[in-house]
Amino acid sequence: MAAVVLIGSQWGDEGKGKITDFLAEKANVVVRYQGGNNAGHTVVANGEEFKLHLIPSGILYADKTCVIGNGVVIDPKVLLDELDYLNQKGIKIGKLVISSNAHIIMPYHRVLDGLEEEARGDHKIGTTKRGIGPAYMDKASRIGIRIIDLMDNDEFAEKLRRNLVEKNNLFVKVYGKEALEFDEIYETYLGYAEKIRSMVADSSLIIDNSIKAGEKVLFEGAQGTLLDIDHGTYPFVTSSHPIAGGACIGAGVGPTRINKVIGVIKAYTTRVGEGPFPTELLDETGEEMRKNGHEFGTTTGRARRCGWFDAVIARYAARVSGISDFAVTKLDVLTGFEKLKICVGYRVGDEVLMEFPQSQKLFKECQPVYEEMPGWQEDITHVRRFEDLPQTAQDYIRRIEELSGVPATLVAVGPGREQTIIRGEIF
């Protein structure tokens, strides 16, 4: 038996898709446990690039069971479009399970997401406007519509009518927009229901049975630690729990079932959207990182903000998720830099903070305290053994391990499955 949780350890976009795809080869079941189609994974398999948003990366292996857990909010159209996309790419879809308890993103969620972000003006939070936040709001308000409701025409109709009364009042009276029509939404979503009905099941039971049977289960998170709604850089966060604890809630498994937590961490740092970013580089170095790392969002296409590696964040992520191993990605992107910097603490006035601050007001004032290390010029994309990396690259990884207290068990030197250095067992 082996149950492994894979999480993002920064602000998301750490390369989780590649690592999930790499580990999925040895897994029997791959579970997506939170978030929605505001997240995206880019996976390169056999030289071909795949962009996924809702479906677990394990779908690229025909013999894996892939599960969309109860903690995910699902836009049925996006899900079906993604399945069509994979079919067009020649991917044979194996067993895909959709949790009956997962909540559905409705058209009014997308409309509301855009209106609320627009109304924030200078205080916008950088939402993708895909309806994820409003869907989680309805879930918390106990008025959400779940997949199981969509499977029952009468139940779905009743809940949709009730919700439209509230949402249309808001659209018309507060925002001065047109009301949404019941019939069009109802018929469209019943069409979605018929297409996904055969995939809907009690996903928690399936996962539990798999673990009991001794199968290997990989739990895949979206976004990253600093976007967690409780432990992230609030309010510039997502609406769910990307940290390891979210896997238990979002998949319906107990914490005693989890054997290992893998934190995916980029060899530098990136962030999309608004909010403080102490190591951000607003110069040619940051632009070179963005260019070399192809740092543009899989889902939105937005340019990612780039900066030096932040060990304070790494330590924080390790603490709140109990990370046992790091998978360091995009080490190859740093090739060619004469000097590299690692943030080891934050300076605020005369004080140096070694731990991540709770106050976002304080975090905004933080200035990075750097250690400088020599870089390397050699092409490392062909390297498959840690010992064959340039000594300066080895030293850089070892320093990350020292500062975070977590071993780097996997080191990625390129986007391909084969471009991964293995330094220990995962499953």
C-alpha cells in the first residue's frame, strides 16, 4: 500500500503536471482533490505537449484509474471539451471517475466572478473569472448544486430555480445586468448530465477500496501552498485547500492513509496575479527567466512574475503540509546565469524574519536577504544522474535541501518524462 500526496510548494505553476505524469507511471489510481479549471497542467509525453485543466494528469496512461474528487468544482462543458481534446490527440481514455459529491460550476458563477472582480477596481485579486470562487461560495452557503443533483432531473430543476431567483435579483438590482433564463441552462446541463452519467460514482469508496487492495494511489493538488485559502497569502488566494491536508477532505480519505507528501518546488519562484512577491525580479534577469522557462499560464496565458528561489516559502510549505520530499523542477532554466541568489530571510526595518509572516501588510514590506552562489553554463537537459550535474548545480540543490530541511528526491532538468533525476524512492 502506498498513498502519496503531490502538492505545489509555492504560488502554483511549479510543474506539478510533469511530476504527476512521471509518478503516475507507477500508480494505479490518480486523484485530483481540489480546485477547478482555474488551474492547468502542461505535460510533455513522448515529445508531445498536453494541456490539462480538470482531468488528472494520469489520464495519459490508459491503464490508470483517474478520479475527480469531491473537493473539485466542475464546469461540465470544460470537462467534456477536455475529453474531446484528449480524444483528438489520440489518447485512449481509461477509467475516469467523477465524484457524485463534487460541486458544479453554473453559468451564474462565471457571470458573478467577472462582475465581482470588476467591482473591486484597484483592489482586484486576480481571479481567472471562471466561476470557481462563486461556486465555492455557494458550497459554503449550502446552496450549491452537486453532480448527484444533476443526475436527478427534478432535484436539479428545483435547485436551479431557487438559485436563479437569488442570482438574478443580484444581477438586475445590484449590477444592472440581464437576468439568466432557466430553460436554456436546464436543457444544456441535462445534456451534460447524460454525457457524464456513466462516470459518476462514490469516489471516496473507490479510493478506499484501492488503498485496502494494496494499490498505489497518487493524490494530485492544483495551485500551490501560498494560494491556500487558510494558509496562503490571503486575500490573494484560491478558494480551496491546495495543501496536503486538502487531499483528505477533497478525496474523502483519512490522514492515516497517507504515507508520503511530495512538494513540487521550482528552482526559482514565480507568481501569477496580484499580491506581494519579495524576490520578484523586474529587470532583464526576471525577463530571461520568464523566456527560458516559458512562464505563461496554462489556463490563462498570463505572463508569470519571476524571481529568485525563496527558502522561507520552502520552509513554510514543508511545515504546513508535512512535506517528506521535494521534487525540484526547471533546474535547467537557471543554466547560463553567472550568479544565482537564494532568499534565506526577510528584512523588515532592523529585524530579519526567518519564518513566513502571518500579516500580509508585513509581508508587503519584506525585503529579501540573499545568499549568492555561482551558477553553471553547461547544458544539463541530458543529465540523468545527480552526480553528473555540474558541481555548482549540485551545490545549489543541496543548499535548497539544507535551508528547507527537506530532501530533493526528484530533480527535473527538462519538461519530458525522461528528463528527471531520481535520488530516492517515492512509491
